[in-house]
Amino acid sequence: MFRLNIIALFLSALTLPSLATGAPVSLKEIVSSLETGYADLQDVQADFSQKTTIASINRQQKGSGEVFLKRPASSTAKFRFDYTKPKQQIISNGKQVWFYTPENRQVLVSDVTSMFSGGNSIALSYLTGLGHVSQDFNITMASAPEDKNGNYQLELIPKKPGPVLVKLELTISNEAVLQFRSSGRVKNIFPVVSSVVHDAGGNTTRIDYNRTRVNKGLSDAKFNFKIPEGVEVIKP
């Protein structure tokens, strides 16, 4: 079952291969393009595909669907993962989290505080705190600085590692970096192309984002869940 091991980034100024401008790009510019754009992000929805590798049994689990995120100014972020494969939902209104598996007729209900306790709250910052990643992570370029499309690949190590997150890899849109370099602003305010979360057990979860739409005015009702009749409710 999907676990929300997700997060953020920053620091250093290593020299990378150049953009179309011909001048070398620094790590600081890449991070700044992410943080600058994310500061204007109010909500985002995107299609996603996910691949989780379970180290202990050398097994892969794949999933796909649509993700929604809303960042209210004065409260905890709200999020929703609607999986089409496997069929399940993970929804939070900022106070509670519901894990619903219709095939099993079960819903696990937890409060957000408990879910991200024990030092794991940093995992939520991938969804909510990319505008301030430098506070939580030490950042370097990945061993392969660019993917096949020229997007930039970063490796982030949390300053306070927890069981949910010991390392994060992010791929950042090269277009967003070019926009930031030329104007100090970015049109693509959610420039994350993909993420890979590594947990303490050696497991990895990769999520690729596509068809991203931002600041569409998502309703709060999108982040509430009404438990269907006859469904077993499980609480920790």
C-alpha cells in the first residue's frame, strides 16, 4: 500500500552543463527556480505514475492516477491521491487522512499529526514546503546531472533523517531554470518532473508527474471523504 514518503531541497553552487544561453548553470540557480516558483503555488493537480521497489523481497509495485494539492495560507496543506491502478484513494483535509481501498471495503483513518510524528513530518514538506527546502536538506547534483531530456537531477539528504526519508532525488524542469535565469521569475511554478524517495529500509518510491495544472482554485470539498456505508473503519 502506498505510503506518503515525500519531500524537498537546497545549498551549494556546483557548475553544471550549460543551458541554451551557453553559460554554465549553478546548483543555486536550479534550487532558486524551484523555490521562487513554488512561492506562488496555491494548488496543483497532475497525472502521475508510481513505482515502488520493496527491498526485502526484491519486488516492484506500480500505480498511477491523479494527485491534487492545496496550500492554504493559514493551515496545513490538503492533498488527494486518486489511484486508478490499483484502485484506492489517499485523502487529507489537513486534519485527518483517509486511506480507502474499495476492493477490501476498508478505510484507514488517521490524524495528520500522528501520521507524520516521530520525525517524519519532513516527508510532508515534499507536498507543502518546496518553497523553503534549504532549511531541511543538504543538496548536491545527482551522479547523472541531467536526464535524457536535459532536466536537472538533484540529490537531497535531510538534515534530520527519519525512517520515512533518508534521501530524496528530484528532477527539475530545465525550462523553469531557463525562465528563472532570464527574468528572475518562473512560469512553471511546479517544476518537479519526478521524485524518488528512499526510506530507511532501502525501499524506493518513484513518482513521475505529467499534465500538471496549477492555481485552478480547487475546492476544499475535494479534500474531504465521506465513508461509504458498509465499509470497515480502521483506526491506529
